Amino acid sequence: MELNVAGVFAVSLVLMTVVFIVFVTYNAVVALRQRIDKAWANVDVALKQRHDELPTLVTAVRNLMSYEQAVLEEVTRLRAAYSPDAPIRRQAETSEATSAAIRSLFAVVEKYPQIRAGHNVLDLQDEIERLEGIIADRRELYNDQVYRYNTTIRSVPAVFLAPLFGWGPREFFAADPAEVDRPSVNLRA
């Protein structure tokens, strides 16, 4: 009878350990998913802020550089292409293209002293550059959380639980290699 009690105790201990590991792993993955969602919401806020500032910049510059319409039209087209409901990969592509178009616009603006002299243009440039920095920082935080989550669900014991709970890898907000060396544009020179 003592052997039976010891066996039941051993089996109970193993089952409690397994249940404990499942609970701890589940809670860790849920916390990571929440961090990813929060980080993405922060990226989305910055993208929307930039989206809202672009028409003001285009309007301020349009009157002064009617002969550079192609650059302005590209910024406007990309602004219209932004959709907060699009998949993350599509939003990343749109964001990267918008950042490139903004850099082109700032490079063109730099060539024209009458535009550089406008304080509203300089203020808008500063605000958009600030937002670009915020987007980069928030994208980095988002990607860090995605990395942690993807690593966790591919590690033991979560790798065994992932199919049971439907945990799949999340997409990174990929950076364009051209964004690694973002040129600094100073219109006050």
C-alpha cells in the first residue's frame, strides 16, 4: 500500500509540474502578445501623426515650388496609400516609401532659398523629422517584442504548446536598407 501512495504522489507531482509549466508558459506568451499589440499601437499613432502632418507640409511647399510637382505628387500619393487596417507588411512598405519621398522633398526644398526661408516650412520639417525619429524608435521596440515572442514560441516548452493555442510567428516591421543611413537635412543653413 505504501508503494501505491508513493506512486500516486509521484504522478501527482509530475502532473502538477507539467500544469505549472503550461500556465507559466501560457502567461509569458500572452504577456508578449500584449506587448507586441501595445508596441504596434504606438507605431500606428506615430504613423497617423505623420500622415496628418503631410498635407500641411505639401500645402506650405506647393505654393513655393510649383515646378517640382512630381515630388509633391509622390508624397501625396503615398499619404493616400496609407491604411491603418492594412497588414503590417503593407504598412511597413508604405511607411518606408513615404519616408523616402519625404527625404526627396526635403532635398528638393533645400535647393530653394525662398522655401528654406519660410518658418512654417522649417517648423513642419522639424515636426516631421521628429515624427520620423519616433517612428524609428517605436518600430525598434515593436520589432524587439516580435523577436522575443517569435523566439519564445519556437523554444521549449512553448514549441509544444504553440499548435494547441494557435500561436504563430508575428511579422517584423521591416526597415528599408536605405533608411539605415538617413541623411540629415537642415534647411536653416
